[in-house]
Amino acid sequence: MKIMIMDKLVRHNLTLFKHLIHRQAEKTERYFQVARKAYQAFINIHTGELRFADLEKKFAASSDWLPIVIQLRPDDEGAFEVLQSEKESSFDCSKLEPRAYALLTKTIHILNQLSFDPKQGKNPFWILRHVAHIDFLLSAEEEGERNLIHNAWHSCNRQEAEYLLRDMAPGTYLFRKDEYASLLEDSINESRAKPVTCLTLTFRDWGEKICDKTLIYCEEKWMFYNDDLKLRGTRYESVKELLSTLGERLIRPLLAA
């Protein structure tokens, strides 16, 4: 499932929280044990950016970063709430600048929207599984412009991608996510505080050859995976800049229906 998020920092917060859930699930082999779950975090008082203690063990509070607790406690008003660090009281939002307060509000509001399903009621198991499997990266728009990946995204396997591209002109391409990209993403994210996203670029090359390349979205930049798990390859500001390095091998995207 993909959720369209326009604000980069909101998307950053949500993606980081999703990453945290995945990391905890890998350690415990389960998503939830009790009806109350607290996530120790820090919020930047100027921007509203979040960082999580379980992902960055050495990170500490400062004049710019205040400790908070994001707690999962499903009730009639929502599922997630923000508390003072180690206290059963609401966080004092007057400590935040207006921009930071707005960003925190948007982040929690979206989490609570995603946590509501009449069929699931207040099931915390379902809430965490649901949030953990949402893609917050592939938005329909990016800063007011149509997003290339969203427009050319196809939920298909390799065989289906070959069928879609077989009668197309050389240089036609599409985006998808194959098993290799999924496994690579999980492997890289096991040891990273900030998660990466791996996607598959499939294109018809010259000579009727169908080729795959793995794209990595890391710290707001794009790169091709080059068999280096430390991700030391050249990174580009946008996916369009990255694709341009392949020259005429990529000419036009195969738009989704």
C-alpha cells in the first residue's frame, strides 16, 4: 500500500517510525505483546523532525532536541499520542516552534488515520502490521510536480515486466520491486539508523534485451546499487538525474494505466 505524502519531513518521520517497527519485529519475532507500547523519541523544536532512541543509541537530548514518548494506546480518540518523556502526561507543545508543532501534528494525525479500520477495531497487532507495510516514499506528487516513479510504477514480476516491454521501443522503462530489491532492502536496513528503500528499474535495452537495475533511495538521494553494502557509490539529488547517467538507454517511461 502506498500513501501520498507531500511534506518531506512528515514523510521522513513516518518512514523512520516504520523502520523502527520493522527493527523491533525482527528482534522479537512478533509485532506486539501488550496493549501499551511506548517509543522513546526526540523532536527538533525548530523543524519537528523525529529521531528514535532505539535506532540511535548515542543520541541525546539538547537545547534543540527534546525527549518525547510516542505511545500506542488505541482508544476512541485515536491510537497514537505524544507524552512527556517517562511520564503519563501530555507533551507540552508550547516548547515547539509553530513549524515544528505543525509537523508533529501532521505526523501523528496521519498515523491515527492509518490506524482506523472498523473491521479491526482497536487491535494493536493489526495497527503495527499495517503501518509497517505502508510505503511512504512513493508519493503521487513531489514538490508540485508529477512523480516519475509513481507514474511508471507497475506491480509485476520479471516475467510480467518482460511481457509489458517486449513490443516497446528500446529505451522504454518501468519501475517495480522484485524479490531481490526487497531482500536487499531488509539486509541493508538491519544495521542502519535511517532506512533505505530499494526499487527495481526494468528497461528494454538495445538488441531486444530486457535489463534490471536496482535503485536505492538513501538519505534523500538516489543511486544505483553497485554490490557495496556500505552504499559508497555516487548519489544524485533526483531519480531523473540518476536515470540520465544511462543516456539513450532510457528514453521514455511506460506509464501505468
